[in-house]
Amino acid sequence: MLNTLTHALDAAAVRAAFPILQDVTYLNTGTYGLMPEPALAAYLEATADFERSGVASRRNLGASIDEARTRIAARLGAQANEIAFTRNATDGVNLCLAGFDWRPGDEIITTDEEHPAIAHPLAYLKHRRGVVVRTVPVSPRADDMLPRLEQAAGPATRLIIMSHVTCETGTRLPAREICGWAAARGLLTCFDGAQTLGALPVDVAALGVDFYTSNAHKWLSGPKGLGLFYCRKDRLDALNMAHVGAGSLKAADLDADICEPVDSAARFEFGTRSYTLAVGLNAALDWFEGLGWDNVYAHIAGLAGYAKACIAERPHLRLLTPLAAEDSSGLVSFVVTGKQAQDVAGVLRENRITVRVVDHYNCIRIATAHFDTADDVERCLATVDALTA
């Protein structure tokens, strides 16, 4: 078996910050990550103070938001003024899709492995606005994806929107090549990075993507309810503002017909927010910076590689995730031959092992987070083995 495991992280020290791991084998960060205790304590303290004190709080939450925006921008290879905070990655998808003046017959290209975050808004546009949605099969290889896109594209195509890493098989799409292909044809691109940010390095400038969306609650181990939307600076006016409220405009006068949006992606933020989420995100980023991002990325990729090798050597399991690290991420999906994935997941749950079921492929998906170990993977697979013995 190819040994891809690294020992860049002190497993015992990392796991000590996640008490639930004493009782649960947690292999579902791809749905919800876990907050480390130091970050959780900082977030809860700030939230309690704000809820008790309101505007009398001595905390400068505005500074916390500015700090979080700058730090997230750095993780994405973006500028702070290109980042809007949202509730989740789905918000970003909708900010993009609702920002177009769609006409019946306009076309969008997506893939056959999209989360409802993309699939459902597209279904709505198709049903209500007459937009044509064209779907292409996924592949990690540009020499597969670009001909498929070329075949799907036409004069009415306006947008390419898809996952950077798919939620179903964990396939990493060749985003840079796709964005280059689209730009050469005058098409805009939007990638959903829900399964990338915090799991692998992301550089939106190098990708050449126009819009990018993600969240804090998966691989960043941040608080639930915080997401982000990247809008390239020169694409700000390409999108209509789907929501407008306090904070969206730098100047407004209803009588004088003045309406000037903020000159940054913050124009997509409006109204009262849960401001202490930024405190929780900053604390989570502190946690990862203490571990070292390169160490975190190496651990996630190494453990995913180990899991794939273990799965590939079992004849009763069929691996769906690409083997190569550069073609995948921290998600690993596999089929248990002759079994219903929901039944398998039920048995795993009874044994305090958390996974996700992908109904589309009748498969089990695990996520190899920075706090997971080879023992966690082996315990999961040993439980699956017992079902097929």
C-alpha cells in the first residue's frame, strides 16, 4: 500500500482541542466541520458579550470583521475589497445568479455533480426564467473538460458555474484551464469552493475566476452561519445587487434619485448581521496558523491518499474519487458492493462513526480533516468490512 501519511501535525495535541473525538469517529467535515475549543471559547465569549451588551459592548466588532475580511482574502489570493461576507456558499451562488438580467433562451453550463447549492437555483432559473441549463460530466483533466465545454457552449451561453471540488466524488476540476477557456470566449465563471477553502491552497487570481463562493463552517472549522463571496474587482458592475439595504450604498437619497453602491464587494452585505461570527472565524484562523497551513494541507491530502489506498485494495469496495492528490481533495467516496449506502451509514452511525451518504451514486463519502487519523479511517473501513463478510 502506498503510504501517503505525513506526521506534520501532532495528532494528540490537535485532537485534544476536539472533545467529541473521545466518543465519535468524525469523518464528515465535508458537511460540518468542528470548532477547536480555543476558537469556540473566543466566539462564545464575544457572542455572550454582544447579546448582553448590545451597542454598549466595548468590543470593536467592526475591526474584527475588517480583520477577518483581510485574512480570508489572503487565503484566497484576493484583495480585501473583493470579499463579501454571507451566510454560506449558497448565498454566494445566488448573489451571482440573481445578478444577471436573464432572458429566455440564455444558457448556463454546469456539471452533473453539483450540490443543491448550485443545482436548485439553476432549476429555479430554468423553470421561472426560461434559462437553458447544459450539463457536462466531471473530470479532473482539462483535456476532458474543455472539449465537453466546447461542445456544450453556444452563442447564448453566458455563464459557467460549477464546483471547484465536487461534493459527490471529491473530484477537483481543472478550474484554471476552465476559466481560461471561458475568458477567451467572453464568458463569466463562478466556482463553488465549499470543499476547497481550508482543505487545499486556493488562489483566485491565479485561477482567473470571476466569482468564487465558500463558507467557514467546513474545512475552516469556523462558526456555522458565515460564508463568503469573492467578486473580482473589475466584475463588480457585472452583477445587479440582488439585495440592498443599510451598508450596501455609499450614497443614497430617494428624493434626489441618488443611489451609489459601495465600491467593493461589501455592497453585497446589507442589514444587521451576526457580527461575532467574525470573531469566531478569526479565532479559527489563529488555530490553523498555529498549526501551519502547509502542515494542515499535507495532513488532509496524505490521509485522503491513505484512505483511497485502503479502499482500492478491498474488492468489495469501489473507489469513486480520483487517486491522484492533485485531482482530488479531502473528500473520499466509495461504493459498498451489494449494499445500500443509507443502510451502511446507519450501521456506522450506530458505531459512532459519522459519514455522508451520496444518494446519486449510492455511496459513502468520508472527509479526512486535520484532526482525523489513520485509526479513524481504519475503524470506519473495518466496520464496513464486517457488513460484507
